[in-house]
Amino acid sequence: MKAKKILVMGVSGCGKSLIGSEIANALNLPFHDGDDYHPQTNVEKMAQGIPLTDEDRIGWLETLNKVYVENDSAVIACSALKPTYRDILRHNNEELVIVYLQGDFDTIWNRHKARENHYFNGSAMLKSQFEALVEPEQGEALFIDISQDAQAVIAETLRSIRQLEEQKS
């Protein structure tokens, strides 16, 4: 079974967009950055350093779920911080492969500080994402350590996806 629908998840700054787009390229799948699907009100809140609430996220997650359901294949980068969020993304999409980019606050904050022209604003917002994060359970996702460089993360992710495909075939 070939993985055709992949969610790349984790807190802001963990590398979801970069890793997701590279995985999509390597597997010849379309890539969608979940951030591009946020309604303007969410973008404005985040730009002001105001963390999103569950209510803010529900419509956005439902929109991302439609991208999966309406397409034969897709790689989507989305924080998917809580089990309920992942459940929305998995709805009518049981074959979804979840890749969790796992890292600690300091590693990710250092990467955040190097970013330019991104609406996500401030260490308080990153802390709020870590507070909201409920890590996937073992077996729910492929856990990828992001303390290594991007090329190593990409290689490990592709290796893990291929191993999962072999187990399911």
C-alpha cells in the first residue's frame, strides 16, 4: 500500500512546511501548507500574538479535511496539536499517515527567531502551542526527531513512510 495522504504535524517552527514539501516532492504528491487555509481572522490573531482557540481552529481543520477527502493524494502541513484535531483530519480519511515532527522548545524557538516574514509572533505563542500539544500515541504517528538537520529529517521521514508501507502491504 502506497501512502498517498500524509499529515506532517507539530508545533510552529518544527519544520512542517519544509519537510512536508520535500516529502511531497520525493513521493510525487501534491503539497498543501495548512497555514494557507487559515481564515483572515485567524491570521490577524496570530500576527498580534494571540493564540488560537479550539473554536478558531475547527472550521480550518474541516477545510483541510476536505482537501484530503476531495483528492486522491495530498501531503498537508498542519499543527494538529490535539487528538480531536487529528480526528477531524482523519474523518473519512482512515488511510491518513501522520508524521509527527518532535522537538523541544529551545530547538524550535531558536529556529523561530531565524524566520522572517511569518505571521506567527512570539515565544508566548510557541509556549501556548507546547501547552496545547497532546503528542500522538505510539502507533498513531511516525515520530521524527527534528534535532538533526533538515536533510536527515527528510531522509528519516521517507524511510519511516516506506517501512510503514511495507508493513501494510
